[in-house]
Amino acid sequence: MSEGTREQVLEVAARGRAAAADLAPLPRGVKDAALHAIADALTERAAEILKANEVDVERAREGGTEAYMLDRLSLSRERLEAIADAVRNVAGLPDPVGENVRGYTLPNGLELRQLRVPLGVVGIIYEGRPNVTVDAAALTLKSGNAVLLRGSSSAYDSNVALVNVMRDALAGTGVPVDAVQLVPGRDRESVKHLMRARGLVDVLIPRGGASLINSVVEESTVPVIETGVGNCAVYVDAQADLDVALKILINAKTQRPSVCNAAETFLVHRDIADAFVPLALAALADKGVTVHGDERVAAYSADVVPATEEDWRVEYLSLDIAAAVVDSLEDAVKHIRAYGSGHTEAIVTTSQQAAKRFVALVDSAAVAVNASTRFTDGEEFGFGAEIGISTQKLHARGPMGLPELTSTKYVFTGEGHLRG
Amino acid sequence: MSEGTREQVLEVAARGRAAAADLAPLPRGVKDAALHAIADALTERAAEILKANEVDVERAREGGTEAYMLDRLSLSRERLEAIADAVRNVAGLPDPVGENVRGYTLPNGLELRQLRVPLGVVGIIYEGRPNVTVDAAALTLKSGNAVLLRGSSSAYDSNVALVNVMRDALAGTGVPVDAVQLVPGRDRESVKHLMRARGLVDVLIPRGGASLINSVVEESTVPVIETGVGNCAVYVDAQADLDVALKILINAKTQRPSVCNAAETFLVHRDIADAFVPLALAALADKGVTVHGDERVAAYSADVVPATEEDWRVEYLSLDIAAAVVDSLEDAVKHIRAYGSGHTEAIVTTSQQAAKRFVALVDSAAVAVNASTRFTDGEEFGFGAEIGISTQKLHARGPMGLPELTSTKYVFTGEGHLRG
């Protein structure tokens, strides 16, 4: 199945739709048992998964893929065990389905409830690591949704093996096998068909780089949840503890530069610039970070690379950072509004008033006060798991856990109530 | 401003964006005072609004518009007073902005809160009555959003007058005047530009017929909330009180046939068909309703019009109803899943088990148990006001009140917290 014709993709989507109808009313116990069956099967059938993965890794190596990418693609027995444990962890999380979000009796005696229900069919389009295949399947299954998985072609053989193992594990559990499906085809066309499957697919969640996400947002008629692009800023206010500011900046930039909640820009209030910028430049240089600064930052060191307009916008995901001196907290906010991606911005300040103002004015999914941007994460927030970080305002914003994979349904019960 | 070039529409959207930034942090008192200023201005300047409305009505009359449509278009002093009162009512509702949706301290000591914040810039594309212009502006303003209003060209002069009066009323209140704007142009092109203004507009809410909504859903790159198409069904279960079933069916169909929560289909379990269908046909005929039935319904009366495939799908909005006899509750659900619009379905039953099963299996925004479908409504649900009824699963489902016009923002506060 290397093609993915429109008919094939729509057929898979229709099977997902039917599975979703059967999945929705299933009690938690059935879903959790199915998740444990999947976890067990992943270790039991490790050999065949690793064999398929070796095909992907070999193909990537021959194609000249860089070492760190090969590492991301590679599975091992240990990694598979960790993936299986993550599935068991999802089984242990509370079931969001059926939660009573609202409930009261109306003046006319009608009993009104708003219940959490699955979204239905969730399409996930993702790049890179094969562990996402299992993570996404576990989270969507737990939340009562059928999933259509469309991973990157580089991990195609691994994904086929993982999905086969998961589907086999579902047989006999009470969860329909078609709750977990791979979208046929490894070409771009199959993604297009998925994006036009409105009515069969309830939501698409693209996970990956900016170009993948933008193309899905542009072309999809299925509702999309944008995730993950993070051009995050750290703003050091006029009143800030220099040591705290320095530690937060270094942590946000260097603790794991390749992820969306890493800092890509720092902004410094002019009143503290003389004290802070030289310290920051030295510490960043020490960590091997290249600073792309405006003129006022460049004045402090010849090592600063002059920043272009592009530097303010870009998500480096590398040991690079853009930097500017600003005249006020408001100017920092203006910069963030103009260039940020609405993911996470941090303020370092000892002023309660400045913190409050920054929180009120910054229009991002998360705002950190005296903390590293790196904490914007479902696990860190205590959600137990994460399907992605939404940078849009509709439906879900910020880290998305299980409740964010649900919708709601109103139920009202009367005794022959009529509208007058 | 009868054209609406791309530049003009984007300029208006950009002004809305700037206004939204100023609006977001405003306290409730400022917004409520602005709403009262709008309400007062609507009565004080009634003469000029009515004069503009007369232009629309005259143009429509000359164009041969039907009497009931002319009535919907027409304003009067009394109607304006009612519109102003509705604005005062919105001022009295709780402010959703700033509400603490979630809040706890993480194990590492970070204080995490999830706060309700405005969406930003909301575009409303609507047909018909000019009162929507004011309702939509009041609800978006109260929830801290800037609104871009795009009404029907038939109400263009009325809308221009209403928006002018509202904008004048905002001057000096602290709410930016550009919080309320009319999208320039009365042609289809201006709607297209609005639908492509991603990044400037946060959400589009089309309110109107199926063709308007479908075209927005198909073409928009701005996220859309689908509203209002209602192909609602009443299912009479094998065990049902015939009198209750009859009253609910008649109320759901005839109490106000032109609205989205009116019933368009009824389904009857075969075990109760002999008892119920003749009663239903007689009562519906009595109210002037044409029944489009399947063969099993048609067997009860020569007046039944044979139903076509189209009859199962259509939202009549008139004194017509489709009808079928089904073999089971599951078949009723199958029919609804195949043909319904996901708005509201009702079951009439004395069986607790059947009610529970219907609620679990039906995948619609609202499910009514022994009550008329007509209750799916923001006012009836106690929300105080309604911007529309969402029939999609993302973000909001069912009647949307003020909280549904907001997003959220995570704020986490530490003391120099770093990720390890």
C-alpha cells in the first residue's frame, strides 16, 4: 500500500467513522484492557517491529540522513519498552468521556446536563519519531476516538509494523480493530485526501514543523488544531534578579534547544541592559549559543551577529537566539505580538505589577513568570500525557491532554416539556 | 463603501486586531458602561436608524421580496427598544474574561492557572435581520472581542446606521471605537477577503442557511464555528406515552417551523406505529403539515407524500416533515447518523433504558428526552444570550453563550524555576 488514492483514504476514514460510533459508548474498563493488550503486544512482538524499523533506518542512512535524525528514527528493545510503559500510563489516567461538565435544573423543570463525549475520528499528521504512532493511538483510544495515523514516509515501515501489532492486539478486546488505522500511502496525495475528508474526519492535528502545519491549515476543510511551532521569548524586566534572569535564559535556550518550548528570543529592558546583556552574552557564548542581536545588543560584543527581520520570526530549534534591548515592557509585548508564534513567553521580574501587566498584555498560549519557558508541556502541567501543544485559540490552547481530545453533548430530560 | 477590496478588508481587520489588544485587559465596568451607552444611543438616534432601514425595506419591496421577509427586515421604535434592552441584558451578564478555569500548584512549586481570555477578532457573517448586528456586537464586546460584522446586502443601509450609532456611542467610554466595525463592501468578494484574513481574524462564525455556512467552511483559512443548520428528529420509542409523544411532535414541528431547532423528521418504532402514526398524521394534518413518509408511513394515509432520499436530508424550515417507521432504536439512531445535521434529536419513551441508550448512541449537539427539540437555545438553557448554535465538535457544541466566545491562557509563576 504505497499509493493512497482518494478512494482508499476515504474508505479508511469511513471505517474509522464506524469504529468511532462503536467506541464512543465503551466503558473505561474495556478501553484500559485494550491499552494493556497493546502494551503487552509491543514487547512480545518486539522482534518484528525492530526488523521493520531497521528497514527505515537503513533507507535513511543510505539517503544520507544525519546522525541525530537516525537516532530519532531508531527503535530498540529499551525504547519499545518505554513506549509500552507510556501506553500503560495512559491506561491509568482518568477517562474524560462521560464527565459531567455542567448540570442543573432549568426553571421549567428540565434537567440539563453537558457531558464530555469523544470527538469521533481524529487524524494525526506527524513527522519523525515512530513513538508518536503509539502515543497518539493510546491517547485517542483512551478518549474514545478512532485515529487515522499519517506518519512521515521515513518511518513508514516502522509505522506499518506498529499499527499491525496494535490492531492485532485489539482483536477480541471489545474495542473495534479499526479504532487504530494507518492512512494508506506514503505520498503527499494521501494527506490531501485526508484533509478533504470533511464529514468523515472530525479533526486533524498536524504535529511537526511550521511548513507541515501551514500547509494543513491552508488546505484542510476538516477542522484543524494547530500545534507546536514555538518562537518563545524571555523578557528581562527593568527590575529583575540578574542571577534568576540568567539561569532562566540559559535553561530556556539550552536545556533542549530542539523543542517548541525552548526560547528563541530574549528581550531586555534598557534600564537593566548594561548590567544584564554582558552577563548574558558571556553565559550564552559559554554554552555555544550564537546571538543574533539588534544594534543595542551588538554594542556590547563583537561576537553578536546583526539580526535581520527574519531572525525575529524564526524558530531556530538550534543553539541560536535573537536578542533586542527594548524601551519598556509595552515594547517587549509589541515585539512579541509582532513576531511571536503565540506559544510561551516568560517575564523575569521582581515587580508584581510588571508581572501582572505582562500576563494581561501577552496574547500567547502560556505566560511564564520567573520560570523557564520549558515548562509548557502536558506532563509538566500534570496532565499525565500530551497529544501536542495548541497555538491556536479555538477549542484548545496550550498543552492538550485527554479532555482536549473530547467534545461535549447537551442532554435535557423532561416529562413531556413543550416550548410555549 | 460599496466595494470591499482586499486592502480595505485587511485594513479593517488590522484595526480590529489593534482594538482587540486594547479591549482584552479592560475591566468589566468599562465594558458594561459602553454597552449601556450603545443601548441609550440606539433609542436616542432611532430616527436616523429607521430612516436607513426604510431605504432597505423600500429596495427589498421593489425587488419583489415576500411579505414575511420584509417583516424580518423592518425595524420600528418598538423593535429598536427591544434591541436596546437586549444590549442592557448582556451588560448584566457575568463577564467570562479572567475566570479561573483551572488552578493548582505543581509538585515542583510552580503555580499554574488557566484563565479565560477573549478570542481576539471575531468575524460574523450573517443573513437577514438587522437586530443580529447589535446582538453580535454586544456579545463580542462583553466577552472582550473586537467584532467584524458582515451582514446581508439586503440590510446594508440599516447595518451602516446601526454600526455608526454604536461606534459613536463607544467614543469616550474607554472601549476602542474599532471594537465594532462593519466589513466594507456588499459584494461576495469582501466575504472572501475576510475568509482569507488568517492571522488578523481569530474566528469566523457564519450564521444563516446551509449554503452560506458550507461556502465559509469550504473556503475559509480562518478557523470557523459552524452554526445553525438543524435537521432535527423526534423518535417515538416502542414504549411511549402516546399523548406525550403527540404533543412533543406537534410542538417540535409547528411551534415555530422556521428555526433550526424545529423538528424536520419523525421516526416511529414499529411496535407502536399502529397506535401512533394515525394519531400523528391526523394531528399534523390539522396543523397544516405535509408529511413526506416512507412506504410504511404512507400505508396509513393517502395524504402522505412519498419521501425521496432528499427528504431525509433537508431542513424544511416550513410546515413539512419527513417520517419513517423503524424496526428498532438502533435503526432510528442509524437514520439520524446518516441524515441528521447533528443539532438536536429527541426520544419519547417511558423506558429509562431506551432513553439511556439513545443518549449514548446519538452523536448530536443536544439530545432531548421526553421534551421538545425547541429547547436547544441559549436563552432556554439559561446562558442569558446566544451567539448561535454550533453543530461542530471543536471548541463549542450546541448553544454558544459568552464563555464560548473566549479562549484560555495558561499562566505559571515560579521563583526562578528551571527544567532539569
